[in-house]
Amino acid sequence: MSGQPPLRRLALLLEYDGSSYGGSQIQKNAPSIQGELETALHQLTGERLRVAFASRTDAGVHARGQVAAFSTASTLATDVFVRGLNAGLPDEIAVRAAVETAERFDPRRHARSRTYRYTIYNGRVRSPFRRASAWHVPKPLDTDAMQEAAAALVGEHDFAAFSRPEDVTTVRCMRRCDVTRRGSVVIVEMEANAFLRQQVRRTVRSLVQVGSGRLSVAEFVELLRRAEPASSGRLAPAHGLSLLRVAYPGLDLCESNTLSWESGRRIGAE
């Protein structure tokens, strides 16, 4: 016997402000959420660990419910991981919960759905308070028209129109797409089994065109139907987007603030 402790699989529920980061994944020329988390894990455990994420977020995109997982030989309790990592992470990143999971848990492959929220500040005058978390669109938006267009997205479709030119497989299943107004704030929420890179931002940009009268609902629906790659055009700004929730069978991680996958244990909650 080697005497080495067996590896454990741990999952983390993360929240972060992505304003200062080049995205969730490690990259050469910009700080990343993964890089900061792996550095904090090394400081806490002494191990060089590789972290996997449930969903990739681009530069400037935020998260309230990202899920990360890693394997470790550390015997530290999950609540110690929460406290220790938060002590070592920068202020923009926090671990909300941790749990020991099944050894084969894969936060990306085992996810049932992802939910993204895009926030638009639809006030006449810009808001410094919201500048890092909402896209300022001063022209009044017709949210009823936006919702009518959004409803066409629900179901399994080829979302090539809202893809990047290099994307090959573009069929996804959209479970819901809701447009709501709360005073001067317009919220677009999308839940799907999976998303294409930049799909939400491209879709939101087109929905705003509908809301501002530049694109009719019929034209939006035709854009979806024709499925010409990247035909929707430009993207909505990154800072209005947040990964809200990643759902796994039998548990809504963000609402419970608890992670449990094939364990049934309530561990690491705040």
C-alpha cells in the first residue's frame, strides 16, 4: 500500500464579479476565476489541483451560481474549505458552499440545465450604481414585444443565428425565456440544457432591437427559423450577464445554497 489517502471529489458553489477577469477559464494574458481558485486551493491544501466548471463565462461576465469541482487528497472538512478558500480568494470571488460528491461527478456533463440572467437598465439617464452590472439602454423598450419574440425561442431549435461563425453543432433546447420589467430595470432570463458560446448576449441584443422597434417580432422569428450562422449580428455587452443557476437532478443549487449530488448530505451551507 502506498499510504496515500484516497482522492475525494468536492464541488463548490461560486459567486463572482467578473469585471476584472478575462473569463472563468485559465488563459495566458489575463487573470481568470479558475486561476484564482486554483491558487487559493494550493495555498489551502498544498496541492496543485485542476478545477472543472459547470459553464464557461467570458470576460466581464458575472456568476451567482457557478459550480466547480475538483479531486483532492486533503482530509479537510468541507466547511474548512469554504472558510479557507474565502480567506485566500480576492474580494470579487466567493465560495458559497462546498460538498463531497460522488467520485464521477462532472459539473458540466451532469448538469440538467443552466440559467442565465441579463440585466438592462432602461432609464433615460445612465446610472453609475448599475454601470458594472447592467447594460444602459436609454430608449424605452417595449417589453411585451420582447416577450412575444422570446417565446418563439422555447423548445428545441437550431440557434445558429445566435451562434459564432465557428460553431458547428448549434441545436439546443431552450426551456424558458422570460422578459420582465421592474421599474426601469428589464430582466431577460433564459434556461436551457446548454448554451452556445455568446448565445445569450447575441439573443439579448436582438431582443433589444425588437423592444426598440428596429426589428419586428416576425423578423426575429424568421431570424431563428432561417438559422444562418451568426446572422443576428452584434452582442450585448458582457457586464449585464450573470450565470444565475446550474441545476442538477433533484436539487436547485442556488436556491438551497447547498450542494449534494448522490450523497443526500447537507454540507457546507452558509
